[in-house]
Amino acid sequence: MTSTTSPREIGDFAAGQGVEHTLSDGSVVTLPPHDAFYAQLTMRNEGVINDDEQAALRQATFLIAGCGSIGGAVIEPLVRMGAEHLILAEPGEYDLHNLNRQKLHLQEVGRNKAEVQRDHARDINPYADLQVHTDGITSENVEEVVRAASIIIDGVDVTTKPPLRAKLELHQQAQRFGVPVLSGYDIAGLQLLKIYDYRNPKVQVLDGKADPAQIDDIEPMVFLQRIIPIAALPYEFIGELRRQLKGEREGVPQVVYTADLFGVLAQRASLDILAGRPLKRQVIIDSHQVLRPPREKLRVGLARVKGLYHLNNDFRRFRKANQAGQATGEQAAQPGG
């Protein structure tokens, strides 16, 4: 039997002016024309986001490099706030263990993350221009996608070695074309937002802390030690890092409220960049520590100092072992080795 149900009408528009759109679940809706829809979508932003900022946000192109915990925390909020041009780059598919913090539903496990986020965004604003690169950031596409971007959200994974090259090339091209990059690191209950404003030609690639000649050999833990300041290592993560360095555990624990905190910070930082307002180079918010009363905050702070002392010793042993392993490998690769 053929359904005779009419498309559901959403929003205010004159008779005969509606535009039909098919949503990701197959349902059909009739919406106001593009400009009228956008005005109704963003009307509650008024008073917080001014007209010039809203217009700049609508015209800007956001490159979301990595659509997992960090990148995925930004996409939907950006679209709700009024962004209409997004490039989503992500090679990975959703796993069951991503459900604890990433923006998916059970029926989307096994699907490419960028494609899922595109569908979610279109269900909010069907007029949005959404490009998808299911191969992620690669040497072949990085120049093209960076050149097209106004702002880059760097959510490239750094817990394994292969993506480190992609992250480096992303920042190299961003510096080349003068595109600001917002990078996020969710560490236990702490969110670290790093802002690389490559509009300033004096800003080095990754602040000069990643050697291109070593990027294919460096261990993720060593890379993170160079990028993440000591101030961004919360007490809860120190014991986990020590276990990682000793090879007692694989995988990095991540929770939803820390990932979502990046979405909050990155949205506001994006508005500030588009409006030309000055920004800090990094923002650190430890949600656990913020909520502790003074006495507990002092107790945890002292325990953290002790933990950092032991962690520093563990890092030294790890780096020595890593350097010794590389030297042995180089000797074996030589003729007669």
C-alpha cells in the first residue's frame, strides 16, 4: 500500500514556499526556504552572537580533521550555532566502545564516523554544505582541504604512530596557508585546548615541538610529552601514564564530559577568531579539580606533585630504552649488521 501521508511541515513559511528535504531516517519534511530557515534556526543566538559574527560563522568553512572524541564534539554544536560549510575527514569506523563518549547510536556502529556525522548534521540543517573524506587526512588531500578551510579543528588521533604523520602534515599546510588550528586533548577530567594561530607567520608548526625528520619513528608517548605541558597532566592520569610506560596497559581512558568540554571551548574560540578578537594560546580546564573544595584540592595537588616526580623518572627510563632500541635497529640495518 502506498502511503498518502504528506511531508511534515516545520517552521514558519508562506503557502507554496516550503522546500522538501529527506532526512537520514527516510522521513520527508517541508522547511522554510534557506534564508528563512537559517533565521529561525539561529534566532536564539541573538544577544550573545551579534549579526556580524553570525554572518561570518555562516560563511566560514570548518575542516574537522578527525571525527572521533574531539572532532565529533564540535560538529553538531557548530551546525546548531549556524555553521553551514564543513569538511569532515575521518578514516575510522565506530566501534562499540566509542559509545561511552562519541556521537553515535547503536545502529551506527561499523559505519564511517565522518559519514555518520554528516547525516546527523543534515538532520539539523539540510541546507548545510557538508563534504566527507572517508580516507581522513592524507598526503594526497591535505593541501586541498586546508586551502579550503577558514578554521581547522584538529582531532587527529595521537594514541598510535600512523596518525602522527597526518597531524604533522595538517599543521604544516595550515602554517603554509595561514589557517588557525584548534587542537584538543581530553586527559581524564581535563581538557587542553591549544590554539595555533598560523595567521601569524611567526608561529611555528606545532610550536616547533615536532621534528619532521623523526615523526615516523617517534613513539606516541614521547610525542605527547613534547606537546602537552606538565600543567595539563591531572592527578587521575598520572598512574595511568605510568602503567602505559611500563607496558602494563594499552588504550587511553576517555570520558564523555571531557570530550564535550572541547566542543564548548572550540565553538567560542572559533567565534573569537572569526571576529578578530585576541585569544590565549592554550586553555586548561580540569573539571575534577574545579569542583573540589579547597582542602581536597590541596590534598590532591600535593599527591599530584609526588606522582609527577615518579612519572618523570619513568619517562626517562622509557626514552632511554626507546633510544637504545632505535640504535640497535640502525646497527642491524647497516651492511654486515
